[in-house]
Amino acid sequence: MNVSKGFKDAFDRLIGEFGASIGIPDLEFDEDGLCHIRIDDSYPITFRRDDERYRLSTIGLISDSLPASLDSDFVHDILVANIAPLREDGPAIGVEPTSGTVVLYRNVPLSNLDMHSFQQMLGNFIELQKSWVDRFLEQPFRAV
């Protein structure tokens, strides 16, 4: 299990370095392997460490729920976005089945992340999260 322990240390190092770079020196994963931050007081992001697959999952809240009715062009855009993991290891959108929240998520192998690539990935992720939040806010939340 030394290999697994090495990856856990790498997860901790990455989040620790990131936290120090943004002024949160004690940023770390909790006992469930999660680390929560909030961008601009409006965009919650959770990092989840996947020790089995040696990858970091980044999860950002888009909406507390799905609108009751979605425009077909909007659904098309969501489905196009969900092809990204198939083509390039990019982010996708999903509904968390227990809470019903809509999330943007991305899984990146730990071996592909150093501080620079992590910060670049996170910056792109945040911009995409903000864009999808805005798009969801434009959708009518009508009763079924």
C-alpha cells in the first residue's frame, strides 16, 4: 500500500500548495476525502480525492435543481458538453441523484497535475461553471 500512500501524499501536497497560494494555508481534505472552497462567495467547488483511480475530481454547483422544462437547444448544448470526457478528459454536467442538484464535474489523473496545470484547469473550470450557472438562471423554472 505504499503506492496508495504516495498518491495520498501527492493529493495533500497539491491541495496544500494551492491553499497556500490563495491565502488558505490550512486547506486540506476532510476524513471523507473532500475539500470545499467557494469562489467569489457564489460558486461552491468541491475537490474529491479518488484514491482508487488516482485522480482528482472537481465538482462545481450549477443549480439547486433542474428546471421543470428545458428548451431543446439548451438540452442539446448540455449533451454536447457531456461529450468532452469522451474526447479530451474534459468536464461534464450531471444531476446528483440524491440531492437533485446540477453539477459540473471533471476528473483528472493525479499524474497529470502539478501546481501550474491544476491552477490552469481550475481557472478554466470556474469560468465554465460561471457560464453554466448564468445559462441555468436564464431558463424558466415552470411548474410541471
